[in-house]
Amino acid sequence: MTYVLTRERLLHMPYNLYWGLQQEDPTPYIGEKVAIEKFIIRNHPLDTWGSGGVNSKGRTEAYVYIVGNRVVGGTSYPVIDTFMAGGYWSLHGRTLEELTGVPFQEWRERWDETYRLDFSPEQNIATVTTQQLKRIKPDMTYQEVLNRLGSTRDIGSGRYIMIYGHFSGKELFLNFGSYEERISDETMKQIKNLLLPL
């Protein structure tokens, strides 16, 4: 399985839990493709897990997260005979509460505050660099573009209209209805115009 890590994913289950169980901050991997490799392993703390009459079969599923050619984290899960909703453990078999030392609700509030995309009419207009604009490709979604450009003011009503400044004195407007939309030809045209030499 593969997916692109976005801030939006980091705010929703189960991705917030998957990444909350990691020792590394996921921010460097936002916008990157994450590949997941599954292994069945032995001699893991979850080999002996049991709860409410459901017991591990003496083996553990390890899900390893890979970005590029680098292992960046993973999770584990006991091999059991029945479906179980919930149940999230780090690669080493620790729960979120064990790793963070705080109750789930407190952790969730902190996590959401850290990774929330804050686009509001009161927010300042962000300035983007030519280097940032060069990283925008026509096959990206608006979510991927926003991950690269960062938070800015949303002046839309019913649609998102994100406004960015550029050192040239010109402005970039991103006009879209859904974060998952591919960026429009109009957006790419604006970006190309901003990249023209002064």
C-alpha cells in the first residue's frame, strides 16, 4: 500500500494515530509518498497480547513505513482470529498513552493544534518564494500545493480562495472547491507568470 502524507490525513483517524506512534515528527514527510510493507514476526511484545477473550496467536504483524529508501517508522498489531476495531501500537508494541504519558484526549488536542491547516479571513497573507513555486507540478492536488506553500488567508465564500503574495509584488490566487482537486490550468498559468524574470 502507498499513499501521499498530507496535513489533512494527519488530522484524521487512523493516520493521526499511525503517525502519533512514531518517534519522529512527520512534518518532513508531508507531501511525500509513504510505502507500507507488512511482515509477520515473532519474539515481539504483542505475541502474548490478550484482551476480553481475544488472544494473539503468538505472532505479530509489523507494518513498516518507507519514504524513498528510508524506514521512517511503523506500527504493530497482534495476529488474531477476529476483527478488532481500534488497537494501535508502535513498532515496539507500545500504546499511544505509554509513549506520550498523557490521556488520549489531551494528546489529540495537542496533535490537532500542531497539524491543523489554519486558513481564515483574519490570517495574514503569506509570501511565497520563487523556489517554492518551482516545486509546484501540474499533477498535484491543492492539498499538496498548500502543504508546500503553507497557511495563508482564505478570502473565499463557498469556495476556497487562498491568496499569496510574491516578492515581485504580484499575487497568486488558488481558487478551488476541494483539497483533493487537481490544480487547474489557470493556477499553473499564474505560477508560470510569477516565474517569469522581472
